[in-house]
Amino acid sequence: MRTRYFISLLAINALLCANAQAQSNDLPTDIRGEVFCFPAKKIPKLVKKLGEVKETRRDVVDVGLMPRFLIKDGGDWPERFFIRTQDKEIDIAIQKPSGETPDFLDVARAHPRGDVCVQDKARALRPKYDEGLYFEMGLAPLFHNRTGEHPLDELTEGTKDGKSFYKKMIPSALALVMPDTKYLAVRYDDFRRDSMIYARVNGKDIPLMPKAFKDLHVVSLKSLQEMEASALIVKGGAYQLQPTVSTKLMKKFGWGEDAE
């Protein structure tokens, strides 16, 4: 079975993804297959590098490593999650309903030469980039503040600090040309496709029209500055906010092959 592994430069966030390959030779390679895998070897190194980011860069944004499955299509949990080595398979428990896999990092560190595998028959015939079932490492730098009100000073510092985390996720040669993360991406916990995002200007909340990319709603820091906004306001339920790059660069660096 061939597998491909990639870490999105943009991670939107900075996500570890499996490019599914069919386990059976009778199945085309552009669908997921009943079991899809990705190598475990890069995970411990990446976690270690992220730990090297200075504490002064972590007061407004930080990564919160929490490997978990996200069900975006309303379907079932995978039948099995495990690491496969040359001579054995080690099962990893999935907590429900959170989807968290608290043992995953320890098992991955203990078996860096193994493959991380997901058995998911229900989605076997879907395209390999389908995100109905998604495994998220929690690599994206997120704002600590989730109150719905983000002052401009906070946003300015967070977008600047966020770049430090992304630079750790890419080869050192590319880190020198890592673009600035001067955009803000909102992802609602219910993966809603609409948004309730505003700029607070002179005490009034002005509706914004963020650019949509998958389940993200992206606003540029520059646009808020030009509006002389005092804060970014997010309504409509629980969410995460992260510094990122433009949607144009997200597509350029291939975060998913079916971007809308």
C-alpha cells in the first residue's frame, strides 16, 4: 500500500492530513479506501520544533496539541485507529463525543517507523481529499481569547507571533521566505458555512464579508486597519481564531485539492 503524507504549510489549520490511498489494488488510487495511512516519523520531530518557539510568542496565540477526529459530514466514527509496524498493530482509543485521542502522541513517539492508520469503511469510496472525517493534530496557532471581541492590538500581536509557529513547520530553507500571517481565520465549532463577523468602528459593529475557504472565514488585518476598527467581533457560536496567510496562498500551497 502506497501512502503520501503532507503537512499543510498553512495548517489552517497547520493540520496533519492523510492523503488516502486505496489498500486494495482493485480500487482506484483517487479514493480513500477502507484503510488509509500516513507515516508517523515526522510527528515527534514537528512537536519538538514547535516546543522551541519562545514563550514571549505564546502570550496571545499558541498551539494546543490535541490530536482528535472531527466529523464534518454527520457520519459515524471510524471503526478503528491504529499504528501499524512491521510486526504488529497498536490500537489507539478514540474518546467520544470529543473525538480526542490522548494516547496518540505517546504511541507515535514510541513507533516512529510505523504508519498511522484509520479504518473507515463508511467513507471508503469517497475522494481521497474528502474531509467528512478529519484528523486534526492541533498544530495551528490559535488565539487564547475566544470571547467574541478581539481588540486590534491583540490581533496585531497575534498575527506577528503566529508566523513563528508556521516557520517551525516548514524546512529551514523555506522559513526564510515564509510569508507574513496578516490574515485572521475564523472556524466555527459547528463548521457553519455562513458567518457573523464584524468590525467595531466608532462603537458600531459593521458586518464584514470574509473570504470563505473550506470551513474558514478569512479577514485581512489590513482591511480592519483601513477601516480604523477598534476590534474584530465574532458572533454566532463557539469558534477558533487563528493567524494565517491569504486564501490565495492557501490554495497555492495546496491545502486540499478541492478548494471552493
